Amino acid sequence: MPRYTRPVNSEHAEDPIDALGNRVRAMIIGYLREHPDATRAEIAAALDIIPPTVSKALVKLIEHELVVADPPREVATRGQWVRYRVNAPAVSELYLQLGQVIGEV
């Protein structure tokens, strides 16, 4: 069984890395900061990413509470437009956490 390398104090880096995971999630957060209450289709068009990829990324961002859906996805009815916005306090906390790991804060 392979062992994973875990540097000292690396546990603080895992949340930001897991939450962001890839550039798509980071780009969605950036877009939603400037365009709050955007729909999945608007995000996909603006970032030139196919909607299923945006949808997967939004699920992860919501799971990590970095993005909020209105209405929540589990409450939305068929045909209802779900709008997304950044959970600014959660994103700021994640940013600070990552900054501490890399020595910027």
C-alpha cells in the first residue's frame, strides 16, 4: 500500500486544496465574486466551460460551503433557475488558512 507524504503541519493545507481542487473551481469563485447570483448556464458561458463540468464543480463548492445556491439545489423544482453566489466569509477563511500554510499570513 503506498504511503502518502504528509509534511509537518500539512493538515492545514488539506481543506483549501480539497475545496478548490482545480482551476475550474477557483475560476467559478472568481466569476461569482464579480457576478453574484449567476446561473450555471451563465457561469458556463462566461468561462467557456461545458455545463456538466460547471455543475460538478458547483456541487463540490457547495459541499465545502464556499458557494451558496438559491434556492438550494435539493429544494429547487424542475425548470426553476438556481442562482449561485460566493459565501465570502468561508472563502476568506480558506484563503487565510492557505496563506498560513505557505507563510504569507
